[in-house]
Amino acid sequence: MVTGIAIVGCGFVADKYMWSVPHYPDLKLIGVYDRDATRAATFGAHHGVARYGSLDELLGDARVAIVLNLTNPRSHYDVSKACLQAGKHVYSEKPLAMELDQARDLVSMASARGLWISAAPCTLLGETAQSIWRALREGQLGQVRVAYAELDDGLVHLMPYKKWISDSGAPWPYVDEFEIGCTLEHAGYYLTWLAAFFGPAKSLTAYASVQIPDKVAGTPLAMSSPDFSVACMQFESGVSARLTCSILAPHDRGLTVVGDQAVLNTHDCWQIRSPVTIRRLQQIRRRQFYLPWGRRYRLLSSGMPRSVKQGGIEIDWLRGVADLAYAVRDGRRPRLAPDFCLHVTELALGIHSALRRPGSIPITTRFEPLEPMLWAA
């Protein structure tokens, strides 16, 4: 069964989704739309796909079952709402919405209409995350106590970001990126992993700051968003975790999970095949230490071909969309289910809001346990 999909938003990230299109013959890209007609025409011509003249035209196309909402985060709510009202399933870039009440509204609307809404990031469905999850289920670390997650990208405001151009010629939207902030843009990469591994978070304590207010010389930003944030979460399973996001500290996207018997590490959550290492805890006489060498945990294989890399990053951008399509086809919940995406959105928004309200933030959402990928069960 082939599922028709369409893209709304033909900017920088849309080209990345196109890298994975050849890997999914059961997903058919029917067409694309962007409110900037020139951008849509350029994108469509570059990739050889049809473009719609309006959002209404796209939503009226009966061949389209799932809409990929790849617009600016400030447009996520309005576009996703319109898609749901038109009877389309939605896969949205992160976050679901810029306000928690809006995200709740989308999830409620989808449920009332018998539709699914799912959201990026989808790296949880990749080989590294699924392998870590399998190792934890096997008890490879003993009782897990804490996890440390880093999402540091270096001094981005000093990088040549104005030269970053996508395959079809779209510039990296640096003003939008700085205005939205690194927490809403990036925290989901590890929040999805931590929540899937350890269950819903029951408490969150966060701090955030703006260390570089003038990131674009001569261009005032419409929003002040954190370029540094740190959050501590207590999960219902008893595990505590610390997540740090910044566009200041040297590049580090590593994860460390500590158990009573061993410690697990991977170096980059943006690489769906990042190696996983386990170091055992040893005790000799009065000394206790982790072995200086680690044992590679065998990465599980999805059977999918390697995705195209750019800048050293390998992500299968369509894996979440594909899982949503298969869920619709098979009559099951998608793995990145609405209640899960809502919980991740609440956590991300909570950390982001610590710029104005640092401290303890009540968590109100929960989600049903997720299922691992079939090849990782």
C-alpha cells in the first residue's frame, strides 16, 4: 500500500527530508507548498516534484493522507490545525506548538477526528537509540540511577552561518533559529530518548539564560530565547536525568547512562548509528573503578540503507513519517504517538520558559508506554 504525503514548508529542513525519499517506495510525495511561491517553485524544480498554488489546494487533494508540517515553529499550530480540520494526518517538525495549550488542542482535535498527529525528532527510531533501549531492557547496566545528556553546538553566532545553504538553495534561517532558541530547536533529540527509556517525567527543574543577546550584528531579534539551558528531570521509573542545551559550549552531543553495574555512552544523538559503549564497574580490594576500555554493544540493524550525510550527520528524516504511515495502514498507534509528543513538548516548553521562570515546573502530561521497533524488540 502506497501512502500519499505532501510537504508544507520548503525551507532549509525540507531538503533534508528529501534525502530519505528514495528509501521509502511505499511513501509517495504528491506535492509541496510554501507561502513563498518562488521558494516552492525552486524546491519543486530542484527535486522534480509538483507544487500546489495554495494550502487549500493541497488540503483538498484526496491523494494526500499525511501532511509534513515543516514550517517555522511559530506556524506549526495554525498549519497543523488546518490539516487536521481537512481530515489529514499530520507529522510536524518540533515542537508541536509554541504554547502548551495549543499543543493540547492539536492532540485533542486529532483524537476527536480519528486522526493521528506525530512529531519530530525521529532519531528515537534509529539504530543507536533502539540499541541503547534494548541494552537497558536487558539489564546491561544493572539498576539505572542517572543519565547525563549534552546538546552543545559551539559558538554558532561566530560561525559562517550565512553561507549555510540547502541542496535547493534555501539559506539556513538564522534569525528564526536564534529567535526560537536552541532549547526548542534541539532539546527534543534527547527528551524523546529519555522519556521512551525511563517513562514520563514527574518533575522538572530548569534554568535558562541568554549569554549572547546580539547574535546577529545590526539585526534585533523579535524574541529573546535561551542560548543556554539546563534541566533536571525525575522520571516515574525513579531515574534522574540532566539535560544541557547551548549554542555556546564546544560541540558535544553525548549521552551517559549510569547504572549500579556499568556505565553506557554514545557520542552523538544526531548520528542514527553512533557507536554504543558499555564500561563495567570493577572492585579490587579497596578500589572501585570503571574499566578504562569499553565493550562495544552491537548496534541493532533496521535493514534500511544508510542515509545521505551532510556535515557529518546521518539521520533518516522520514523514519517517523514512515512509522506514522504504517500505523495508519495497520490500524495501530504510531510509536511517536500524540500523547508522547505532547509530553515531550511540555518538557521542552518548560525548559525554554525557565528564561523567565527558573525553578521547579509542574508536569501535567503522561503517555502510554512506547513499543520498540520490530527489529529491536
